[in-house]
Amino acid sequence: MRQQEKVAAIVLGASVLVLAVAIFFGLRSEKTGPGKPGTSSNPMESSGEGGKAPGQLSDPRGLAVDAKGFVYILDSGNHRVQKFTAEGEFVAKWGSEGQGDGQFKTPGGLDVGPDGSVYVADTWNHRIQQFDARGRFIRQWPGEGGFWGPRDVAVDSQGFVYVADTGNRRIQKFTGEGEFVKMWGQKGSGPDEYDEPFGIKTDENDLLYICDRLNFRIQVCDTKGKLVRSWPLDGWQKEQFYMEPYLAIDDQRDRVYVTDPTKHRVHVFTRAGKFISHLAQDPAASEAWQTPLGVAVNEQTGMIYLTDMTANRLYKIKP
């Protein structure tokens, strides 16, 4: 009798163990299955863990919106570009870590030209790369005298390309085919001087707006590099981790959005530099941002897109 009880106890214990394992893997599958946070191909639904699958992000930085509303994100930790619809549905990806054509080393910012070309600041390969809207490589160039850690790129209405040559404390201008036009700037805090220029974008009048990071200001200049205006930015901190500010311009609504990653917010100004407000969370979800870095605007709808490096997530915000 005792032997039968012992066998029954062993069988019961094994059954409980099998059931526990089944429940564990069943729950795990439920959490990470298709369409669930963790493996969703929509970065607006990210769990924050990041990943390498299509649509997942790892340390996202700069982003841009093209004339058709497609959103391009520099998935820096995965050394690639990802393309999404306006609603965050995955469309395409390209790139990998390396030094070859179409490869990247922690890319920083990007912009889309009038012809749909995508220009990428391939930061630690110290170059600019150009692609078509499908991600096909067109060309790359290293800058006049060489770039040093370029963090962002902007394209004006005529197709000229401007590069924030961050480590060299200057701006370089090129044709859309990568031919050098001119450069300006040097290290300093005076007019037309920079201390690590970071984010850079153009408005409808082809004025350049530049995050002059370690001078704690925004500088606005024309296409020849002549200073038009500047204003101080209260909030950036010099030695803070991920103090990588980017900006976006909404001409129709007269807004300039500037990220402030270390204080988890976005500054909102007019194009003349008048402070409007701070954005500090996703209004729809009442969710505080962790490290907001890249920002872009769909000028047709006014929608603001924001990458959060720590949350590995894309936010879409109504203006």
C-alpha cells in the first residue's frame, strides 16, 4: 500500500511540474507573440526592451518625415534605418554595423530631400550616406577636410545638404550629389561660432536652425552661414549622459520643437525664438518620457513624432 502511495505521489508531482512548465511557456508566448509588446513591428507599441526584429528599436536617435508621410528612424543601436507608415506600421529597413556602403556605425540624424533621397549622418564612420526612398545606396562622402562625428544633416528646398560637423565645431554645405560648396564656424561662443553643433534643420525660407549644444542656444543662419538670430535654451546640461538635442520645424504652425533629453522634455518655441511651452509626456497616455532625443513633424497633419532612446519607442503626439 505504501509503495502504491509513493508511485501516486511521484506521478502527481510530475503532472504538476509539467502543468507549471506549460503555463510558464504559455504565458511567455502570450506576452511575446505577434502583435504583443516585445515583438510588435510597431515601435509605438514597444515594451521598452528593444530588439533586432523588424520594427523593433535599440537606442533610436534622429528621425524624419517625408512628403508622403512616411517616417524614417535611425535605429542607432542596430546600426540601421527603419521606415514606417504615419501610424507606425513597419515598411522597410536597411543597414548593418560596418564601414561598407550602406553600413553604419551609430548613425545620429537624417533628413529627406525634395526628390525623396534620404541623407544619413553616419556619425562614427565620419561620413554622409545618401539612399533612395527604398533604401538603395546612392553615394557617400567624408566632407571637406573630413568630418568628425557628424550628428545631423538637413536638406533645403533647393536640395542643398547641410551637415552639423560636430567634432570640428562647424557647418558644411554640399550639393545633393555631395559636391562641397562651403563651410563656416569654429569653436567659440561668439556669433557664427559653435561648441558642438548637434541637431540641424531648415525652414520654408531655407533658414538653418542649429542646436549649438555646449553654448546652450539655438542659432539661426542663412544658407551662406550669416547669422540671422539666436536665443538661449534653458535646460541643457553640459556633462549629462545622452545630452543629444535634436530639433524640428513646423512652418505652418510657426513652431520649433527642441528636445531636452536629460530633463525628459521638449521645448516649444516660435521660429523667432519666443518660448511657448514644454512638452513632457504623451498627452494621450499620460506617460512621462524617459530620454526624448529625435523629433520630427508631419507638416500636413501637424503630428509630432518623437523617439525615446531609453524606452526604445516612437511617440506620435497631436500638436
